[in-house]
Amino acid sequence: MKDMLVRLMELPEVGPEEIKLREAGIIIRRPIAPEKSIVCDWVEKEFGLYWKNEAEVAFSFHPAHCFIAQKENEILGFACYESTAKNFFGPTGTKEGWRGKGIGKVLLVRSLLALKEMGYAYAIIGGVGPADFYKNTVGAVEIAGSEISIYQNLLRQTHG
């Protein structure tokens, strides 16, 4: 999986999508410290241990370097930034059954705007799976030679 680069100066407006989500009872917000275990346990259940670890790092910042989508008392999605490396977006994910409704787009753009507010002009999306989503949503481009990335020597959990 390659990394992608995003120019933060011309991010798309997501206000209308966020209003539509809010009208459906879905809010996008930063979680706060008392929710850390709930959010991180949800991330592990839905997406695995590695992403849980990255989400835990997001909570080491104040405010948290994380956004969540929630409907009532249910988490529907999350997005972190600067968890694994400076100026990196991710991990991010939307719960199965809730994908394709604009949740991921709003989480992405809100996170990238937070990076822009920190003073960055560009952001890196690390180890991208759905490259077309990032290309179409925020104009991300693949970084040549990035298949050998920050994750290249990642310790793998073994069972047995």
C-alpha cells in the first residue's frame, strides 16, 4: 500500500454533508478523555489491535487528535491524525452498514482541516487502501516509492 499526499489549501466544503448527517441524527465531534476506553475498544472490535493502538495515541493530545461519528450512543466511524507520525492522517474507518453515507468524507475533511490549523500545508495519508476515495474526495496523489513506508518493519502479531 502506498502513501498519498494531500494539499490542504483547497479542501472541499463539507458543511452541507455534515448538516445532512446531523438531520439524520449523526454528529461528528472530537471525543473527550472519559470516552477513551469506549472509543479505543470500539476501534479494536471493528478494525483491529493496530488501529486501536493508534487511536490510543490520538488521545494523548488535548484536544484529542481524533474525530468520531455517533448516532445516539453508537459509534459509527472514527478518524485520527498525527497518531503514528507527524502530519499523517489515519487510521480511519466507518462501521459496516454505515459506509457510503458521507460519514468518512466528513471525518476525513475535519481531520485534514485540523492538520491545516496546526500549520501544515500538505498532509500524508499513510498506507492507503481505497486510493480512489482519497483522490476523488480531497485530490490526494500517490507518493512515488512510498510502498516502503513507515510501516515497513512493523512487528506482526503472531498466534501460537
